[in-house]
Amino acid sequence: MHLSRKEKKLIDKGVQPPFKVTGHWEGLLNGNADDPLRRQVVPHPAEKKTEPSELKDPLGEEHYSPLPRLVHRYTDRALVVVTGQCALYCRHCFRRRISGNEFGPISRSETQAIALWLKEHTEVHELLLSGGDPLTLSCRQLEFLIDSFRKARPDLVLRLATRMPVVSPRRITPALVKMLGRQKPLWVVIQVNHSRELSPKVLKAVSLLQSQGLPVINQSVLLRGVNDNVDVLENLSRALVSAGIKPYYLFQGDLASGTGHFRLPLEEAMALVDLLRERVSGLAMPVFAVDLPGGGGKVPLSRSYIMGQKDGLWHLKTPQGIEGYYPDPPKEGET
Ligand SMILES: *Cc1c(COP(=O)(O)O)cnc(C)c1O
Ligand code: SF4
């Protein structure tokens, strides 16, 4: 892959996460210096700039960790950082403190400790398997992991967060898909940021997952120079919906150090999301959200479609600008 002298120098000096791209991704590049797919993977000199507001652990995940690798921020959901390794490293990664460093795959004893914790914490209904990319584990490692959690809690809804179907679709083998299919209910959450990522091989990997009854949803990150344009976002949403993938979240970038060049001012970001809402269906519309810096959780961001309220009459406005009124029901006793 062609790299400029400046980029080579930057990479030689060492970047975190390391520079790593898959052959599949390389094959999708269009050769332009400003290719949105290239921008997601090639280190940029701006990464060396850290702003005072940026954090090493932007979501304060370490404060919500009852056990190593376990993040329990919401009562009914918990997240396991399965590994720090990925097939390809995204320059915008918000877990860049762990992605691609020595943070290896979860051990058997760590897995068993979390399984025991899950048994006691029946308020947890959903478990997210995240990282890094859990699909960098072998099928055997992965099966041990999921089996341990499944045995501890047969009712648990699992969410596997992986970029592998998109960055290395050949990892989605029939054997892997069959194993995952036995662990339902299990949702697969992928990350696609631009419609060009949905190549024929990627679409095939996704349908293989879907053929086992595994729902596939998508989380995108709003990124300057990648998808900060309403046409690009519209194409992405339409391509996802056509492939049976529900656009779930569109994230405003977290304050991970060295990612400032990817972030949009919120005013601009929300205006963009408004335009998208004007154009596409509810099915094609992701929830635009940001994680509170330092921890606390996700905040859905939206312009208000409520213009006002008076005497139980709500003044509303559709994304297309049509106004109307919606009354509250009569108060009890008045009927
Ligand atoms: C995002 C996140 C979840 C899942 O939140 P949803 O809004 O249900 O997608 C769960 N735990 C942690 C720690 C998270 O960051
Ligand atoms: S795949 Fe996910 S964890 Fe890995 S580098 Fe990209 S954003 Fe980070």
C-alpha cells in the first residue's frame, strides 16, 4: 500500500494503536489520498496532537469494572473486553488505550470469574462481547468463552461486537457461524462507516450470519473526511437496510486522545443528522449519540421536534417541517 514519506516516518516512530490493515481492506482502496477508507486506517500527523479535554480512558470504563475485563455501567447490561487485538486498527478507535497493545485474549480463569459473577447478577439481561475484536480469538477459545457465559445464564442475550465481517470477511467461516448459531439469542454488531465497505464479500459474510438466524445491526462513528456528509450517510443507511442490517447507532466521536481531527462540532453534527432524518425512513435512521466524557453512559442527541406545550396541547414539528398539535388525554374525573 502506498504511504507518503511523512506517513512512513510517523509509523516508524510508533503509533498507538499500531498501523495494521487487512488485505481485504487494502483491496477496497480507490487510490485517492483522501479515500475515506484509507483515512480510517492510515495514521495522520494530527494524531500526535492531544487536546486538554481528551482522555486515555474517555468513557471512564475503569471506574465501572467490578472484575478485570468486565464493564458494568448500566444495571441490565454488562460488557466484556474479550481481547485488545483486532484484524485492522481504526485510527478513530476510542479504546486505543488497549487496542493493539499487549492486552491479549481473555484467560480461562478470567472467563470463569465473569461467568460466576453473571450467575449472581441476574439483573444483567444483556452481555456485550467487545474488545478489540472478539473474532480474533480461535473458534475453540470463543466457544469456551460463550459456552461458559451461556451455561451460567441460559437466558442471557449476547451481543457480539466485531468489525471482522467488514475488515476480514473470510473469518466468517461456516464453522464459526454454525457455532454462533447454537448460542442464540445472539446479536452481531458490526461497524461500517462508509457504503464502500459493503463489498460483495462483506455482504456474503453478513448473509452467512443472517442465515443462522443471527440478527446483524450496525454502529457507525461520525468521522470528518469519512462520512461527514449527508449523501454519504444516506447511501450508507440505504446500503445497510438493503442488506438486512439495521443502522443502530451513529456515534459522535469520544474524546480519545489524538482523534480531534475526526470529530465534528456538535452543532454541525446535529444539523447533519437532521438532514438525514428528513430523507430516510425510521428503519434506516440510526440513533445519534455520544458517551458522556469520563463515564455515565450514552446520551441520544437530537434537535427537539417539540416546539412548545400549552394547556395540554403539544406543538410538534416533523423532520420535514410540517407543524401540528397533539392534545394530552382528558384528566381523570373530567370524562
Ligand atoms: C454502549 C454500552 C453498552 C450498550 O448500550 P446500548 O445503548 O444498549 O447499546 C453497554 N455497556 C457499556 C459499558 C457500553 O459502553
Ligand atoms: S475494530 Fe473496534 S476495537 Fe478494533 S481498532 Fe477498530 S474501533 Fe478499535
